[in-house]
Amino acid sequence: MNADTKQLILNLYLDQSTQFIVMLLTITTTYSPATDLGYLLHKHPERLQTFDLAFGQVHVFYPEANTEKCTAALLLDVDSVGLVRRYRGQIRENFALAEYVNDRPYVASSFMSVAIARVFNSALSGKSKERPELAETPIPLSAKLSTLPCRGGEKFLRRLFEPLGYSVEAKRYALDPQYPDWGESRYFTVTLDKICCLSELLTHLYVLIPVLDDEKHYWVDQAEIEKLLKHGSDWLSEHPEQESIVNRYLKYQRRLTRQALSQLRETDVEDVEEQMQEEAQIEERLGLHEIRLTKAIEVIKQSGAKRVLDLGCGEGKLLRKLMAEKQFEEIVGVDVSHQSLKIAQQRLHFDRLPDKQKERIKFLQGSLCYRDSRLEGYDAAAVIEVIEHLDAPRLWAFESVLFESACPQTVVLTTPNVEYNVKFENLPVGQFRHKDHRFEWTRTEFQSWASDVSKRFGYAVMFYPIGPTDEVVGSPTQMAVFTCESEDKSGLKIPSTREFGEN
Ligand code: SAH
């Protein structure tokens, strides 16, 4: 690269503050030493590198690189004439001239995703030869996209990134700054901040930039489903905008979107069904599930609750028990799996229930890792054998959804006690009770998590063993009952240990 080009690129970068439109992504970290970002991206902070891609060139450089702060920039230089020749007819515009006067060279679009995958390939897949541990460590990251077209506006932009835990800052461009009456354009400068692994940030950008732009520069086919599932299966199946993301990503091709959505959900369902059977087989002899549910009902009843949530209700066993108790006037089953909810409805013969009973129960599909106003204002929530299915790094999101946003008066939560696993003869040593468990905690681990949560969110917590208790390893299931300490609007009360009875 000659000195002129280098100067040109730096000028383009510096011009961001003006209306000069530039197709630029910067990634900044304040992790110390910040220059380790160079190892994660496999690009040396002191070098300016250029890569040739089918649609133009990509330049990578570091406008700032010191131990406190390091910024890597990815600048796309799209060959607009070559582009028109190559992709004639694939860019959706209404008039022929638009092919030559389109925004493609200047905005972050699917070209940006192609560039990320090509230039930051190892970082995207979470690999780093020199810093393998850092690649898997959440670090403070800030991504800035200088010109991001957002079809659906700022609201949609936020609906895509905020559920993933980003704080989002967006500045919209005027259509023409000299003529403010012309209104606003669909272009934004967007900053996304999050403490996460670099691969997570790159993956979200890779999928969501073209989703926002809603205009792919190439034809989508079966291979796109694979790309989407490869980069999205970890987080898409729980994202509240899952359908719009898949629709837009696959360019509204109904056959492809239907297939992708069902593949996303199937993985989910297969997992759930398989895991429930596995767990049931292991715990069967103890009749543990029944004991757990009976205890949960007992606690919720004694709390005086009338309106109850069953979070992660699965196939509805607790819902059935709740329905049998007249005390409960409103019962809501929530699960991320559409299929489980369908099975729960069938098992409760929901369609055939008399109207009065039907009015008592509701089913909501949703993830417990995303804030959901539908969960607010209930007296009690049961979270039975669910937290161990959540990724440990997402637990903070669950904590805030349940204890800060939904904030029920009473929470009854159970999870396996891993110490007890040695007593299950058919469970190989060191293995969890089933495949989908992301963790299983000892009593100390569970109690320290629950105590910390209760302190942070203003709850009191009590612990109860569930199932036959062994002197050394304790009981197979552990239960925590949280009671909100803030002003008790409902006047409900929590049972004392004696009332509840110990095992
Ligand atoms: N509570 C039920 C089911 C436990 S299995 C019972 O005791 O029988 C765990 C359940 O949690 C599954 O139905 C699964 O779909 C659900 N689940 C897993 N992750 C979830 C999430 N993020 N949000 C909501 N539900 C989730």
C-alpha cells in the first residue's frame, strides 16, 4: 500500500464527524493490555493491511493502539461499477439508473458481513493461536458502524441488539443536511457496547447487519440456512425477533425461512424431549419429579398467591397441579419451546376445558433471558429444574428478568444437587443428569448464588432439601424460596421453615 492510499484511508476515517459517508466498522476494547485485540483479530496493530474481495477491497488498520485502549478499523472500498456488472438485477431498486446511483458502496451491508467472515475469520469462530483463553473471555467491547442502513428504524435496531445485552447508541442522518425539511434518512451511526467474547460480537454483527439493511447483494439459497444456523443457533432460538431475523436474512423466501425456523425449533424440541426422558430415567426410582412438584405447590399455596407463573413450564406437569387448586385464579405457563407449550396444552385438554377454567390459564412463549413485561405483577413464580438449562454467562440476564423486572412476591426455584449424583447407579461418574444441563451445582454453589441474588434484588431466601437426604451428599434436588422484601402489596406471606416442613 502506498503512502497516498494510506493517507486517503486515514482521511476517510477522520471524516466521520462530517456528513461524509463512509463504510466503516471500528471495534474498540479497553481490556488491558488493549493491544491484545491485535492477537484476537490476527491483525498487527502497527500494520495497515489490504485484502481483495470480489466486490472491492477491505482495509484493516488501527487508528488507536495503546495498552489502555485499542481500536481496529475495517474499511470497505466497494467497486461500484464492477458491482453493477457482477450483480446486475440482484439489487432491489425501482429504476434502472439506481443501479449506478445506489448506496451500496457507502453503507454497512451484507458486504460488511462477507468482509468480517473473510478478514476476521478466526476471530469470528472464537479462535486465537496466541491468546486462546482471551478469545473465550468476555472483555469490554464497543463496535461502531459509521453508516448503517436500518429498515425499521431505531426501534427495530434496538429490538435486535438490546435483547442480546448490548447498550445501543444511534444517531440518525438527515436525508440532506442542507435541506432539513426533507426529513431523515434510513442511515444511522450506531455504537454497540457489551462485555462479551469478541467472537460473540462479530457473530451478532455478521448476522444482524444484513438483517437491518434488508438487502443482500447475492442470491440466497440453501447454503444461507446453514450459515444462519452456524452463526445463529446459539442465540437465535431464544431471540424475540427470531422470525423477522430469519425472514430478512433469507430474503423473505418462504420455503427457506420455514425450513430455517423449523430447524431452529426442532433442535430445541428434540433437546427438550430427549433431556426430559433422560432425566426422568435417572431420577425415576426416587419419584423425584413428583416430590419436587408437590413441594413447589405446597410453598406457593402457603404463600397465599393467587396469580402464579410457571417459568420453563415444559410439558405442563406443574400447571396441571396448579389448575387443581382453586386458590390459583390466574396461572401462566411460560416456555421458550413452542413445541413444549403445545404438548402442555394437549395434556391439559385445553381446547375442551369449560370457559371458566380456560380463562384461568394462559400459555406464553418467551425466553427467561429477555425482559418481558408480560411477566410483571404476579404473586409467585415457580422455576422448576430450569436454571441448569441456561448458559452460565446468561444467568445474569435471567436474574434481572425475574428478580428485577418481573419481580414476583415469591419465587420457588429448584435445581439438581450435583453432590448427589454419585448415588445414581446408572449415571457415569462426572456426567450431568442429562446432556442439555449447562451446569449442576453443589449445595454451596447454589446457596452462594441464591444468597447473592437475594441480596442484590432485595429478597430473603431460604433453602430446602428435596427428596431423600443423605448425610454426606445431601438431597438429590435443592430448592430455594425467595421472598420479596420490598413493600408487600399483596399482603402475602412466606411459610416458616416449620410450616413447610423439612425432609
Ligand atoms: N419445569 C418443567 C420443565 C423442566 S425442563 C418441569 O419441571 O417439568 C426445562 C424447561 O425449561 C424446558 O421446557 C425448556 O424448554 C425450558 N427452557 C430452557 N431454556 C429456557 C429459556 N431461556 N426460557 C424459557 N424456558 C426455557
